[in-house]
Amino acid sequence: MKRIFDTFTKIILSVVMITGIQNTAEGETFRIRKLFPLTFTGGIQNEQTITTGINDSISIFLPEDMTYLEGIEVKMEIPDEIAAWRDSVACSLYDGITPAPDISQIDYSGVRSFVRPLPNRLSWILQIPLKAQNSIKETPYATKTDIIPDTKKHFVFIRIQPAMKGIPEDAQNAQLKITVRPLLIDKGKLHISAVFPDQEKPYTVFIDNNEMKPSATGYLLDTGIHDVSIVSEFYRGEVRTVRVEQAKMTELAVSLKSITPTLLITAPDNTVVYLDDVLCDKIGKAFDIAEGEHKIRFLMGDYEVIRTIVIQKGKSYTAALSVDLKVTEE
């Protein structure tokens, strides 16, 4: 019996479709009551809810950058008047819609790529993949279309329409609450910008120990924590930890430091400092210093301290003289 009923349903949907549809080799022409335009910006918070009737259409305008967008979810709250009449109303997708969807336009032509009757229950979720490679899974509560709409014109056209004749007036006048939201990949982007101490020299970026090619637009990564390191023979190595969020661009600016070693000397006022037996006037400010062994001499009146340090490439050193007063009581 079920097989007979399903066959009968297919006949209804394919032969006894809406009055006013004209089938052509290119598709069909049809008239709608009203168009509801929705716009996706590509952001994660982009859920929109509308109330439509039978023979209304929804045009979902897509962002130019669809990096994060892998599909569309359409959740319908079906009124009792429609749910009671099984297979009386259908949801269709169209490709090649002309003219361009507009709220002032009610006559269209296009090729129907998908059609499914609304189930006889009070809610239904339709999931529309926009990419061949996607993570969308069909469930007992959600129907995944077996086609991918043509999105070259950056919109998806959905039509709610009667699927049989003789629908009662209360069903024809019923309204559906429809919520449309983007289905996003679980990834975000990381954009790394390097700040150079002088003219730019070559460097290599590693993310999670994987060498990455230079990218001006950012790296597409799984959401979560990632380790970033920058390696160069001209700059000191830099390591950062960053969190990448879903469908967002994370900016990471890294100031690169020269591998020339530096020395910072600090001492109390009125201290005379000699570096390699030459009077040093760079107290309190880091300065470049050659690699190798160096002698630092501090003079405070009759008090003298001499230290020898060995300077290595790519490191920073601090030589600090401090005078402390210690008081004890017995």
C-alpha cells in the first residue's frame, strides 16, 4: 500500500502541480503571491525568521565570500491546517531564475531542481548544501537535499506551493513560520602580519609545527587553539599561541627582532661605567653589542665592581648594579 501511495504522490507532484505553471524546455514560468528577500552576510549570527503563505517565495542572497558558508537550513513550523492534508503543499528549489528576484516582481521562470512535499507534522527542517564537500548530515528530524543549487548569481530561490488541487480554503490561507540560518564550517581564519625592525628579510611561518606558504588573505584553520612560530636566519625566533573562532578572522601581529645581540646597563646615579675600558654613556637604554667576551667596570667613589660577560648572537643581556642596605638586629 505504501508503495502505491508513494507512487501516487509522485504523480501528483509531477503532473498535477500548480495551476498557472507553464512547462517549457528551459524550465517553467510561474507566478507567486509575494517574495521574501533575505540576505546572508557570512557572519555567524545571521538567523532570520519570516511568516509566509502558500505560493510565496524566499530569495536568500549569499555573500560574495562563501569561505565559511557550506549550506542553508530552513526550519518550517507547519500549521495544523496544512499538516492535516498530507502532501498538499510542497517546497521547491529553482535554478536559473529570471528575472532577478525582487519584491516588486511576481512572475518568474526557472528550472526546478528539487521538490519535496511538506510532511504531516508540525515542524520540518530542510538542509541545503552549497558545496559538494560538506559536513551536513541528514537526520530523522532534518532532510538534506540531494542537489546543490546553482549559486553563480549568489542567491538561492525557494518556493512554497500547492501540490494538489482541492485544498481547503483554511489550508490555502494558512501561514508558515520559517526560520532560515546559515550552516557554517567549523573553521576560521588566522591572518599573520610581521613587523620588521628594518627592511623586510625572509622568514618562515609554522602553524602547529606545519610549514605554511605565505598568505595575504590568512590561513583557514579549525576552530580552537593553535601554536604559531616564526623562524628566520635574520630575526629571532618568535612563538605565539592563538585562538581561532568559527567564521571569524583572527589578527596576529608579530614584531620581529634582529638577531644582533643587545646589552642593557643599569646602575645608581653617579656611577661611572666602563665597557671594555671605554667610558660608556648608554646607561639605561639597550644598545647593539658585538658577539664575544666583554668587560664591564662599575665605579662608585672608591667602590669598584668588574664583571666579564660572553655575548652570543640573537640574545639580549642586562647588566644591573644594585646597592642594598641590610639591617640586622641581635
